Amino acid sequence: MANWVYPLGSAADGSWDVSLGTSDSALTVDGWAHTGLKVATLEAGAAVELPAAGEERIVVPLSGSFTAAVDGEAFRLAGRASVFNGPSDVLYTGTGKSLTISSADGGRVAIATAPAKTSYPTRLVTAAETPVELRGAGNCSRQVHNFGTPAALEADRFIVCEVITPAGNWSSYPPHKHDEEKDGETSLEEIYYFETRVAPGVPVAEGAGVRGDAIGYQRVYASDERPIDVSAEVRTGDVVLVPYGWHGPAMAAPGYDLYYLNVMAGPGPVRDWLISDDPHHGWIRQTWDGQDVDPRLPFGA
């Protein structure tokens, strides 16, 4: 069975902390064809480059601010202190264009990719323009930044967003799938890139021990005869690939906030996120009608 879980360091390549599924990735994953991700941590004044390729890209600052040059045209990305500080400016590059990313003060940046045939114009989506959705309710409340969804961005193949889940909550829930082209569902690979932190303001008794190993959990399981069984403990820098199957919940452990960047694309004719809930758990959505959204949201307000 292919490897679907990549702890920090296991998908590194040269100056890249993560390099999976992209046109230049040295590490190949059997059966993976439609999405890619690169993540780099830059020292002050450093830069990374990607040559022109037949893939569309979107640059997502995770921490810090960056300048991204697309075929030599520079765009300033006002970033953020961390992924838990609200949306960031992001940059869609289109296809067939070289990309150079630099940072005067240093930081961490992600580039989501997808092989594409049609090139759309380069576009800067500012933090102020980013649609922020509060999804779910109660302990299923989460915050979604929809900067790369069909309603927000004109693109060829991929759908990109980020999700922040407060400590103790579940997201990507109820479990769902998008692994078939049929009425009400589209076939999409999905990448989860995670970051975690100790939740601010959590009271801790004196002498309670070290507070630093911020963790979350991700579940993926089979929806048909194709085998997959993932129950992964995740931390900052870890990646889980979802080629098919039911996936969810993504669980923020008590005391720890959870972030993930989602990259989705597939072979179908329509760029749309259409899902089917696991019939054993879909009823959970009905319980949200009588609950309030978690008052800790939105982050970064």
C-alpha cells in the first residue's frame, strides 16, 4: 500500500521542508497525480525558486511576509505572525510561469499546485478579500478561509482553502468522501498540511509539566474495495494525503489548536467540491441547527 502519511522531514527535498506531487518533486507517490504541495522555511533574505511548468500554483504565507515574483513581476504578500492569526494575502500564478519567493525577515511559506492545461491570469487575493466562513456549530465549529475555492478564484483545476479548528473541536466532520464522478459528487485528491499550537489562555496548574507537544489527529478509511486505513497523530509540518475514501474527523486535541491547508484537484470535467457524507454519521449536521458557533471564533478578528 502507498504511504499516505508524511511526518515533518520525511518529504523534504533540498531547501524544501515538504515537496510532494509537484512537477519537480523527487519523491513520488504511487497513484498520486492531481495535486502537489511545497513548503519552505526561509531565513531572512533567503529565496526559493520554481521553474515554469504546466501546473497552476498558489502561494500561501504561513508565517511572515514575502515577495513573490512571477516571470519577474513582483507581488508583495503581507503575511501574518502565524496561521492562527487570520487570513493572509495569497497569490495565484497561473500556469507556465517561473516563480521566485523571498522574505526580508524570514518565514514559512506553502505553494499549492495542480497540473493544468488552461492558464488563468495571475491574481493577488488580499487578506481583506478572503471569504471567511464559520462552519459547523458547538464542538464541530471551525473557521475556513476560502481564498482558492471556485466562488473566490478563477482557476483551472485546484480548490484550495485553509481550516482552523479550536482546541477540543472536530472538523472535516461528519466523515465524507469525494472519490467518484457521479451526481452530487466529484472525484478529488486531497492534501492536508498541518500546523498546531498550544491554545492561548488555557489554564494550567503549577507543576503540570511541559507545554509544547501540540498534537492533533486525522482519520481516513475505506469507502469501497480500495484499502486505506489512516489514524495519524499530526504536528506542525506533517502531511496526510487522501487519495480516496471517507476522511474525517480532523481532531484538535484539548489544549491544542489545529490548522490545516487543503489542496484538492481531480480528473473530472467540473471544478467543484461535491461530497457524500458517510451515511452512518451524516445525521450529525442536523444537530448544529440548535447550537451556537464556538465563541472562540473567528481567530484573527
